[in-house]
Amino acid sequence: MSREAPRIMIVDDDPVTCELLCEVFAGEGFAARFAQSGEAALDALAGGPPDVLVSDIRMRTRLDGLALLDHVRREYPQTSVVLMTAFGSVETAVRAVKEGAFDYISKPFDIDALVATVRRALSTRSIVPPARAADEEDQAAGLVGRNPAMLEVYKLIARVSDSPAAVLITGESGTGKELVARAIHMHGARCAAPFVAVNCGALTETLLESELFGHVRGSFTGAIANKRGLFEQAGEGTVFLDEVSEMSAGLQVKLLRVLQEREVVPVGGSVPIGVRARVIAASNRDTDALTASSSSFRQDLLYRLNVINIHLPPLRERRDDIPLLAAHFLRKHTPAGQTPPALSDGARRCLVNYPWPGNVRELENAVERAVTLNQGGPVTPADLPAKVCAPAAEAQQTHASVDDLAHLFAGLPSIEEMERRFLLHVLEATGGNRKRAAEILGINRRTLYRMAERFRIEL
């Protein structure tokens, strides 16, 4: 007796995406169908729920993907939901994960990876958690981006926010490690308790020990009264140890004891005080650097802190997020009551092409400068720091040299026309086999459909 094909429903207001994914999953042995709105999906679900529902989050209809997720989790709890988005944020990731989505992926997606995700969803359908309420407010302004690497960060924030486990956030300076720590705190069960932070590299060993653990009156010169340390002040909240790898060897030993025994002894004191706070640490060195033989960081402390690792990519590795971040900072630094200026094409090119060694922090400073200097109208390269636009100026000079030779190529077809001809040639050579054509072109089938639509070629 043949086994029944797994059922999948695609929900997206883009007909190309719907047709492409249905064709892909049909080829993978699924019984596939689609709906082009949340409302149409509700009607289709009433006729029989699928095993897996794959839905876009943002659609040009009243019922979006998150509302559809809520309905499915309440009415059809055995249906796994995978959400897609081209507009990633911490808030949508937290809602998606906490309200029971199996996964949350970015557009444009890799089709093979999506198929693998759906197959994993099928294998774990019976253990999908029930729906839960989640904060709808943006509590983590500044964590902006829809790059796939950032979506992974958002999903980790959502999954660890309610856990008491220690988290180690790694990434270059300026990537937003404290923002991630605050997002974990704000979206978790501890959000009503204090979030206290300290930069371990900014204080001497004596001051840092007193800051973390507190001190009793008379324990050292200047200790004129008892002081509660950050671990005690945090209560059941979160202690954030920024640049924890800069902590001295002696303090590392004391911090390890706090994590193991869950108690602190104030400087000059003898009575231990219980610790209930969660610990989140951050370092601008990655875990490989921290575990290297040359590292002065204690391995036993690293094991305690690195229960969950969240790595933040540098800005140069997610350039597609730079315009989104720039727009966010333009809004942030424009005085209240004024309309934020737009970015000119030239300014946008400068921002995207610059390597940003100072990462998001440097980008924010550059945009704040531009808002301050802007005299009205769009932000131009003149409003940005000179070093940000220097590479663009060199590229512009190169383009000018190429333009001088343009007359030599007059009459040749454009790149667009060459693409169209090559696509037609490949489709003819493969007998119209779309899967084989996509492989030859080195693109996924979704991109193939987009190209065909752009060139008005029937597939």
C-alpha cells in the first residue's frame, strides 16, 4: 500500500512564488497547493489542514502571516508553520518563535534549504509547542536588518530569552552586542527585573570587583558605606558583562565561583549573598580566539559562560542591511517634528561600499553627522565623512575613464539583452527543462522565474 504524500500549503501574495514552490514541492513528492492571501488560506484550511504551511509574513491583505500563524496554532495544532520574510526584525522573530512557528527564514531563500526545513518540520510536528503571547512593542530599536545572518541572531534571541542559561555574545566592536543582550532580557520572563551592565575592560581590578560584588564599609580607603554589587542589584534580572575577556585572572576566578556557587561575597565581607540573576557576557574576540593556547582567558570560565553562543557578523558581511540601518539612524537623529531626510543615490553608494571598521556604531556616527550638516534635501556625499566617500570617488574616476571609451562599443547589445538571449539559448538547449536550466545558469528556480517574467519569456 502506497504511503500518503505529505501535504503542504504555500501562502504568498506573489503568484510567481506560489507557483514555483508548488512545483518544487510537487517534484519532492508533496501534495502541494497554494493561497494568495491570508483570507484565502483560511478558507482552504477549513477544507482540510496541511501537514506543513509555508507563509510569507508581510502580504498586501488584511490577514498577515503572523495572524495566520496564530489561527493555525489554535485551530490546527498538528500543522507545522514555516514563515518567510523579506523584512526581518527582532520583534517578528520573537513573535514567530514564541507563538509556535517551526522556523523563520529570509527572502530570497535557498530552495534546497527551504525543502530541508520543511522536511524537518514534518519530522517534529508532534512536538511543536503551543501558542504563547508575546510582546508586540519594539523593545530593541537599533537591531535592524534582514540579512540571513541577522535573522539567525533574531531566532536565537527568541529561543533563549526565557532560559536561565548563560549566553556569550561575540563580535567585533560596534556590532551591537549590548543591544542583543538587552533584547534577550526585554523579551524574556525577566523583563520586569533590572538589566545592569558593566564594561569589564573600563575599570581597574579593584573597582570592578567592588562594582560586581559590592563592598562593606571600611573595606578599603573611601569605602564609607556598604555598597550592593551589580549581582545583588540585578535581583532576578540580568547582569551583562561587556568585554568579559578583558577581566583580570584574579577576577576570573572569583566570577567562576559566583557562577558555580550562585553566591557572592562583598569585598571585605564574610557573609555570602545568594545570586539569582542571569548572566550574559560579551567579547570582541570569538570563541576560537578565547580557546587558543595564547589566550589568558580561563577555559573553565569560558565553558560556564558559553552555554549559548550568539555571534554578530561585522557590517561589511551584511552590506544589504546598510540602507536599512541608515534609514533607521536618519529617523533616530532627526529632531522631533521634522521629516527625516532621504539618502541620495550617491550617499547610498558611499555607505554600501565603505568597509565600516567600526561597524554599526561607526555608521550611526556618520549618519548623525550627515543629519547635523544637512542643509535641506536628501543627504549627499558632501554630508558624510570624507573617508566614507573616498573609495566611491576613486570608483567614480574609474567609471569616467571607461566612459571615455564608450564610443568604441557603440551598437553592441546591452547586458540586459545578452542575458535575455542567453536565457533563451539555455532553455532551448534543455528542451524547456526549468530545473536543468537553473542548474546551468547557476541560479535557483525562483530567480529563473523572475528572469523569465522580466524578459516576458513563457516557461
